[in-house]
Amino acid sequence: MIEYNRDAHDIYRQSFAIIRAEAKLDRLPADLEALAVRVIHSCGMPDIVEDLVFSEGAGTAGREALESGAPILCDSRMVAEGITRARLPAENAVICTLQDPSVPELAKQLGNTRTAAALELWRPHLAGSIVVVGNAPTALFRLFEMLDAGAPKPALILGFPVGFVGAAESKEALAADSRGVPFVTVRGRRGGSAMAAAAVNALGRDH
Amino acid sequence: MIEYNRDAHDIYRQSFAIIRAEAKLDRLPADLEALAVRVIHSCGMPDIVEDLVFSEGAGTAGREALESGAPILCDSRMVAEGITRARLPAENAVICTLQDPSVPELAKQLGNTRTAAALELWRPHLAGSIVVVGNAPTALFRLFEMLDAGAPKPALILGFPVGFVGAAESKEALAADSRGVPFVTVRGRRGGSAMAAAAVNALGRDH
């Protein structure tokens, strides 16, 4: 018999204890501590906390939006799959428009990626929503363009695109000017759908 | 107008060029180079390549299995969502049994996590499959137990669980004794569903 921990509850408890012992959480406001813990848990890297950038009150804004039933707009199916439905306080809609059949043609018309084009279909849901970008920098850049052109404002932007072309730049742009929208992001190349989904899950309810 | 790269094809091309310039790929066998590039692409960390551990011929074994129609057994829905179906050479089945209604009861019976229990439902598909673990160490440990008890062997194990309790240990155990099954894994706490899905995608076809 192989010796290993088979108790999911105890694995979570131990994991969070290790994270709290190792990560520098004291630089964070109280309303983002759980978010940082879950983001670290999703990637195995306590030092990611040092790259978190956020607006004051972003955690509270996200929690209040979820409680009021805000939809969650995801740039990728992986992000949507990573959101634990049982943690959402108001059976919040989890929306990913990337697979909509109109998106490839929209992308051609816009001269942009499919991920960016899929944001056109977010418009009816955008006001007061939680926007979660866990994959594509072009989604964040396109969101800025839509907001600059007068699109309704989300309640919170969780900006976690990952990679080598545009990811760091799009997140710096978010940190520099979030168009008045509360935000949480992570500087640099690191990010991804697991971190993005973990950030949403942290704003939900404990089981 | 915000200046950013809107061309998905060019973003991929540039990303892969940056990765090839920065990552130490020369320690890898030729059949794992594309896998390393895509794993790096999924997490934004060129140094992850230094933690890759693998058996000789693992990339070739995985490609051949996919070409022969091997099913892909995933420990989480996020991994399954991250697999690009258009890259699969034989319309390979992508299977995740975690949401099966029998799993909670199976977990109680086994005294193990739901993710580990879900592997019971892999049994009919296990022979010659690609096993992809992107989330739970208990899935890898449970797989070893099943193999030790005589379960049919997969063609390849992609071991990328992430986190603080059991992740590093389960991957060390895989590297130390993969039960004769070809494998690719990443030492340490890092891992996750995006890396795991990227590894599968790298073994598929280019568009």
C-alpha cells in the first residue's frame, strides 16, 4: 500500500496552512488574502503574491457583485470549467462566448483574434459583471477598447492572461488605467486559466 | 487606438520564437522538444524545462498512441477543455469521469478523493490510453495502486499535478517507478491543467 493523503478536506487544509506559512500575505488588504491563497494554491508558487497588483477594495467589490447575482464573463472554456459552481452565492451565470458560431466571422470583421471578437457577445451582460481573463491578452486589450468607446462597466476585472506576447503588456495596461473598474492582476508573464478561476472561487462562498 | 498584436497566428509564432530563444531545450530528446515548448507557452516560464523528467521515447510513444486512436483519460474537466480537438489525429476520445454520478459513493467506499475514485471508471479505457493528470496527486497515486494490482497499462502517463500536498511526491514516485509505462512529468510543486493539456496538444498534429 502506497502512503499518501487520501482525504480531500485534509489536503486542502494542509495546503492552505503551508501557503499561509510561506507566502508574504501581509502586504495584502484583508479582502484579497483568500484570493491570494487560492491563486497560490492553483499554481504551486507562493512568490506569485509579490506580483499581484490590485485596486483598493477590489475583493469587496467582487464579493458584493457575486452576491448581487453578477454574471461571470470568461475568455476561455478552461476558466469557465475551473469555477466551482457550489461556491457561487447567487447561482451566478458563467458565460464563455468563444465557441459561439458567429465568432470566427466577427474576428475577421474586427481584424482581431477570436478571443477578442467573442467579447462582442459580452455586451448585454457587461454592466456590473465579473470579467475574468485567464488566457488571451487580446481579450484584455479589446475590453479596454470597448470601455473607451463607452461600453457598460464591469464590477471587477480579474486579469490573468499568460504568456510571451502581450500578456505582461496587457496587465501593465490594466494596472496603469483600469478605466475606473476595480481590478486584480498579476504582473509579468505568469497567469493562466487555473489562477483566474481560483481568483473567482476565492470571491465565492466557503462550502 | 491601442497598439497590440491582433493576429493569433503571429502571436503563436512570436511566442514560440521567444521560448526557443530563452529555454534550454538542448537537454531534451527531439521527440519532446515541441512538448516542452508548449508546456512553457502554457505557463509563461521557460525554466520549467529544467524540471521536466521523462522516459526515453515517451514523446514517440504518445504520438503513436494518438495516431492509433488512443483515448485520453483526464483527471479534471479543465484538462479535458484545454485539449484542442482539431489537433487530435484520430478523433481520439477525451474522457473525464469525475462528474459521473457514481463517483461520490465510490470515493466513500475507497476512502479516497473523488478524483482518485473516478479512475475506477477508466478501467475499460486504460489499455493503451494516454493518461493526463493536471490537478490531483491522488489520481497519480491511485493509478500506481491500480497498475500494481494488475490494471491494463496506458501507453503514456503525463503527470502534471500541482500544489503543496502530494504533488511533488506523486511526481517523484512516477519518475522513480512508472510501472514500465512511458511518462513525462515535472518535478516539484509546479504543474496544472494548462501544462497538462499543452503536453497532450504537443503530441497531436499541427494545424
